[in-house]
Amino acid sequence: MERDKKKSWYEYLYIFSVIYLVLGLFNIIFAWLGLICFAIPLIISIKGGGKTYCNKYCGRGQLLNLLGSKYKLSRNKPMPKLLKSYLFRYGFLTFFMTMFMLMLFNTYLVLIGASNLKEVITLLWTFKVPWHWVNTDFVSPWTAQFAFGFYSIMLTSTILGIITMLLYKPRSWCVYCPMGTMTHVISTFKYNLKDKNV
């Protein structure tokens, strides 16, 4: 009987995704750590790594694969063509970035004193869940406001990932993930630029 292949360190990055979500529930300021998941894929792609982060290092993708494949929670059905379409993927990226910019604007309003801190986690950009029991006294209001907004985005995208994992194939989220779409845009741009310069 063959020995199981020894796993590489990056195959355990799903643990980071779980810890991130749990820490955010107990101290919303940990939501700032999620910026790592925004910055690293873009940096790797800009430096010519393409979609290496998505294919290899994404903890959320690993978590969805673990739940869907190993624990058999996925129906393992193909996604509808609409969800895989160019229109949907880039439309969702546009919507996602609009919500992100709105979150930054709300943070700015708190920073300049034009708005008060809203201790709320917004799920699926619609359902507002009060989160008053988290102590934010030791940080500035705008820092906490950004954390609430960013955690809402990360939690929402995780929920969407789990829903599509349950309905379709385990990593169906990866098909329309905004970060995956952005890295694809960067990679395509770099490839076309290189091709023109040859």
C-alpha cells in the first residue's frame, strides 16, 4: 500500500480562513487581517504568477473543497452556464467593487466625523446584524468601522461560497470569485502586453 503523499504547508491554509472568521466574531478588529487575502493574489498576479494564489494558496478554496469533497457536503453538480458566463463574472466583480467602495466611503465619513460608528455586520449586503457586544473602545471609530464593513464582505463571500458549494461543485465559488476575476484580468493584460512587445 502506497504511503499518502506528504502535504505541503500551503495545503493547510484553510485553517487560516476558519481562524479568521472565528476571531472576527470575538474581536472585529481582526477583520483587518483579511486585507492579506486581497493584497497577495494581486501582487502574485502583477508579478507574473497568474492565478497561482487561486489555484494553490487560497484558504477559502481549500476549505470549500474540504467540505464539499472530503465531507461530501456538495451535490457535485455542474454550475449553470449563467454563473460561469463572462457577463455574470464581470457583473459580479463590478457589484462587489461598488460595495467595497461604499464601505470605504462609510469609513471615511466616520473618520471625518460626519457619521457615527455603526456596530453592524451586514450579511449578503442586505441583512444587518447588530454587533454591540464587541469592545471597540481601544481603537479609533473609523478603524472599527472599516473592520465591521470588511468583515461583512468576507463573511458574505464565504456564505456565498458555501451555498454554491452545497448546490454545485465544491469550488464553484472560485468560478465567479471577484479576486479570481481580477487576477484573470491582470494576467490577460500582462500576457497581451508581452505579446505586443515580442
